[in-house]
Amino acid sequence: MELSRETVSKIRGLIVFTALTTACLWKYDVVVGALGFVFHIIFPFILGGAIAFVLNVPMNFIERHLFSESRVKGRSYMRKMARPVSMLLVIFGVIGVVGIVMFVLIPQLGTTFANLGSSIQEFIPKVQGWAEEMFHNNRKVMEWVDNLEFDWNKIMETGINFFRNGAGSVLDSTITAAKSIVSGITTFFIAFVFAIYILLQKEKLSLQAKKVLFAFTRKGRAEAALEVLSLTYNTFSSFLTGQCVEAVILGSMFVVAMALFQLPYALLVGIVIAFTALIPIFGAFVGCAVGVFMIFIEDPFKALVFVMLFLVLQQIEGNLIYPHVVGNSVGLPSIWVLAAVSVGGSLMGVVGMLIFIPVVSVIYALFREVVYLKLRQREIDPKEIEEM
């Protein structure tokens, strides 16, 4: 029996694939080491691509609104300056946010923790007084409460001894630490420069990538790949924009509301909640826990007021703001959002929580398209299934 050329090609490819798989399993440590080496080399460019993707969202917004067609019409110099000016505005905006965090949030955090020791020392007698009123007939509870003490100096001394003894080997290796810092700065600088090149020449790079894709793959597969990439970009950019706007609105609401109710640490708690709200579902509750702890040490009643205020603002944010700001941009049912956050957090921590929602959303959208395509092929109307 003679085999066709196509069959021989498939058999040859299967043999090569089997041989490579066997070799990789046999020498998996060498393969893992080689992949790690390659990843270490290309990591700055991957990071640069991620930075360019994030910065491209606000840069596109500025280009569309500040340099719209009606404004640049007949002004060639404005058309040429649109891209670099938009990019510089975005970079300055990011530097401004980092500056606010460094010069507003960090000093206030330092002041808060510096005063935390004295606040706890003042708070313990209050706890002992409340416990005496409530449990004066219970000797065991009263003995435990009377033995409560807080010595901030002892805690600081314990921390210093730990860094001297337990972590001494780490602190002594200053050369290794310096190398790591220099390597990290170098990596970030290369990634940042690469991101700038991507942003300035994104149309040209996109056209080149399309040419390569159509040159080495079938036309149908290339078009499908472009459709998937377009869906992925739209989903990620919509999710990123919506989450950032929603976090800013929520943080501002807390600052204003806490100032009106004269609750302490209004600005600090508002900024913390704004940053933690970038993490879907669980983020704002982390910020709430931090706020409750700090306010409770100063005034337990105000901490209770803060919890009630948090629940009210969360209801307003969840039912009114989030649907209008983020809306259905992600297009993912709430149960799958919860699953994506849980799985992403287990695998990659906070970064996984942010990434997995748009990733799962893209998979969900593609799978839905496949399901509807299969239904059309079988001549089944989806509305008929819904009415069953």
C-alpha cells in the first residue's frame, strides 16, 4: 500500500514530536534549566510589553480626546506631536501617582505606626475597664485581662535582635543585595525603554506581526488568531480602565464620607481602599480591615461607625457605580468572576487575581461562540432551549 505525501509528512511529524517529548522527559532538568535561562534573557522584553500594554490604554484615551480628528485637521504638526505628547502625559501621570504614594501615603503610614505603640498602651486600660464591668464575677477572665501588657520597646528590641541574629547572614551579604538591586534597576530600565519603542511604533509593529502571521499560517487560522487577539486586547483594556476608575471613585467616596463623619485617618484609609479595590471582590475588604484596626485602637465606637459606613458605600458601589463604570465590559457572570479570582490568587497571588478575570472572560467568550456555532450547525435555536 502506497502512502500519500501528506500521510508521510504527518507520520514524520508525529515521530519527531514523540522523540522530542521523550528527550524532554528523560532530561527534564536540562530542559527546565534551558527554559529558565531563555526566560531570564527575554524577561525584560516581556515586562516591557506588559508596561506598554498598560500605558497604551490611557495613551489611546488622550489621543482620542485631546488630539481628535476635528482638532488636528489641517494641522500636520499636531498630528505628529499627538503620540509623543500623549505618551509624556501618561508617564508624568504615573510619576505623579508614585509621588503621591511616596510623599503622602508613606509618611502618614510612618506617623501612624510611630504612634501605634502609645495608642495600644492607652487602649489596654480601657479594655481592662470594660472587662471588669462585664466579667467581674469570672476570676479566670479577670486574671487574663489583668496580665495584659504592651511594651513597645520590648517589641522593637525583639525585632532588632531578629535582624541582628536570625537575619544577620542576609544583611551581611551586601554585595549580593547590591547586585540584585542593580540587576532589577537595569531590567526595569531596559523594559521601560522597550515599552516606549513599542508605544511609538505600535502601528508599524502590528503590521509587521500580521505579515509574519499570514506568511507562516493559513489565512483562516491567521484571521481567527487576529480575532482572538482583538478580543483579548479589548477585554483587558476595558477591565483595566473600569477597575482603575472604579477604585478612584470608591477611594474618593471614603475620603469624603469619613471627613464628614469626622473619622480619623480619612485620607490614609481612602488611599488604601482605592489601591486594594483594584483587586476584584476581596480587595476593598482588605482595606476595610486595615481601616477598622487603626480606627479601633483610637476609638472603638468610631470603628463601628466606619464598618457601617463601609457596608453602605459597598452597596452603593456594587449596585450603582460598578455596573455603570465597569458594566459588562468583561462579560463574565459573577460566579466565574469569583472562580477566576480564587484560582488566580492561588496560583499567582494578587497579580493572578487581576490577570485571571480577563483571561477567563476571553475563554468564556470563545467557548460561547463555539457553543452557538455548534448549535447552528445542528439547526438548534438557542431560544428554544431557554424556553424548555
